Amino acid sequence: MFRWPLVLATFALTGVGSAASSNNGHSVTLSQEEMLRPYYAALAQQLDLPTAPTSAQIAPDSVITRLAFGSCNHQDRSQHMWAQIAATNPDLFLFIGDNNYGDQGWSGDLALTTLREAYAKQAAQPELTKFRANIPMMVTWDDHDFGFNDGGASFAAREWAETLFETFWRSSEEVKSRPGIYESRRFGEDGRITQVIVLDTRFFRSNLDRLPYQDPWPPLGPYVPSSDPARTMLGEQQWKWLGSELAKPADFRIVASSIQVLTDAHNYESWDNLTLERERFYRALAGREESGLVLLSGDRHGGGIYSDTPEAAGGEQLWELTSSSLNLAFNSTESNTEREPDPKRLTDFISEENFGLVEIDWNARTFTLSMRGNQGEVRVTRTVKWE
């Protein structure tokens, strides 16, 4: 009988390390993750982990003219949006986080049973099966398919969550070879090369500072920005990788972050939580090999088109399209727009079900950002020219 889970759960949930003997007779302190690795290695051998339906592939020389993306898709709710997205005939779809809600109902077991069950439910969905058979995908995660709400690097089961993710979404060998699930791919031909970068804002992210207790609680989130230089959003390995990717030649770049980048109008999760990291991100973008650029994000159960000219980005006008959610809308657009005024948001804060679309006109050197509703209708749109 396999008896490790109970013992290891005690260490992990109490936040203590364990002394173990080394070859020279001295004791060493093991981290939670080090203690859990034998357990998870055995678990991976015992369990038949769910895998997503096989996905269509995209050739490296394919010229991207239309890219769709979305976030926040609950496995227990209607999957009707897959057909709406497919109807726009995108060359590629980015699934950028909260791709299921595997943390709901989680009892704290280190096997992450509810997350595995959520993946299994997704694997059986005919709408997703049909979509993946026809539309190539790139995927990253956010908190609810990472492990728990607003989770980050302190999550003791993050390596197991990564195994579940990479197994289900059939991640590339490159992604599997390193901690975290970030990825970059380039598509197209000379003069029409699109680089697609999907970031991991979960696996390495430091803990966030919270607001002190208040009654009533502020309506726009629990966090306050930190300028602590020791904290990180991406981790040094991913930062180094991002710099090398941005140095590669491309005509247009699409960078996906599961959480919002430009806004500082709320106290939920965003890059504004770690202000020095956001400035570092802006500097990295400013230092890229010359190209057009757009940022994509999700998470908020609402979205719109944002723009800003941060000083750290050298004054370049940056554009961001936030799209959320595919099937888990909370409020109306009217109420959301009213409760969250934001000078960087150029549109209403669309809260009904939606997905995002980026269309590239290579001849005009323009990109068009649009958010589509649950009938495929255009809710907001902007066209931007890049040099």
C-alpha cells in the first residue's frame, strides 16, 4: 500500500523542512518540493494522467494573419464558445490561463485530485475535441489551473501541477525540459514573421503584499504594489530566456501574460503588484529587436483595449488587449465599467462572455485588436499602425 501522501502532506502543509542524512553523515534540510519529488514520481507511475484531444499543427512557415485567444473557461459550464472562435478561422489560438477551474472543491490533498478531475472532464468535451482537431493552439496557465487562487512560487505542489499541465496539453520537449511552462515560437517568412511568446506568471512569482484589514473591504482587490527588489514575477531563468527571445528577428511580436500588464486601476493581481518587475518588463520590450508589438492578457472576467506610454519603455506606445472570460461572466459591462474607471483603458470593460482576436494586415503594416461576444459579434475594436 502506498503510504507517503499522509506523511508528506504534514510537512508541506505545516511549511517545515525535514532533516535527512547525506553520504558524509551530516544532516541536510530538504525543501518541501524536494521532499515531495519521490512521492510525485511514484504517483506519475501509478496514475493514468489525462491528456487533451490531439491538436492540429501549424507549419513554421505559415504567415499569421489572424490569431484568437481566450481565458477563464470552467470545465462544468457550456463550451459553446469554441464554435464561435472557430468561426473566425484563426491561424492559431492562445489559451492563456484559467483554462479550467481545477482548484474548486480542492481539499488540500497533494495529489491535486480536483485538478486531475478537471482535466479529465476537459478531455471528454466534444467541443474542445472538434476545435483542437482544426485549430492549432499554444497554452499557458493562470492560478486556477496552476493550483489555487492567486497562487505563486510558494505552492508546494507546483511541480506536480506542472506535470499535469504538460501531460494534458502535450507540451513540447523544450517546455518539459525546464521549470515553468513559458514558450516562444516564430511563424512566417521574410518580412512577415510573427513571434508568439507565452509567459509563465505563476511558477516563479513571489508572494504579494496585501492590504491591511478594512471593513467594508475595498471592492477592487486585496493587494498593494511592492517595490521590493528581491521579488520576482518571472524568475531569473525566464527573464534571461525572454531577453534572448526578444533579440531574435521578427516583424511582429505577440506577448501573452495571464495577468494584466499596463493597468494600475485595481488591486487584484497584475504586473503593478511588483512595480520593479513591470519596469524591467517594459525595458525588455523596449530593447527588443525592432518589430511591431501587442500584449495579450486575461484573468479579470472582463476585458477591453488598453494603451500606455511608460517611461521605462522609452515612451513607446504599448497596446494590450485583455479578454476574459469564455464562459464565466460575473457582472454586466455597464456595472464593471462604472466600478473600475481607468484612463489607460480605451473602451468599456466588457464583462459578458468574450474572446479576443488579433488581425494582421501585412501590406498596410497594421494590426487590429477586437473583442468578440458569445455570438461572435464585435464588442470593441481598434486598428494600430506599426513602423
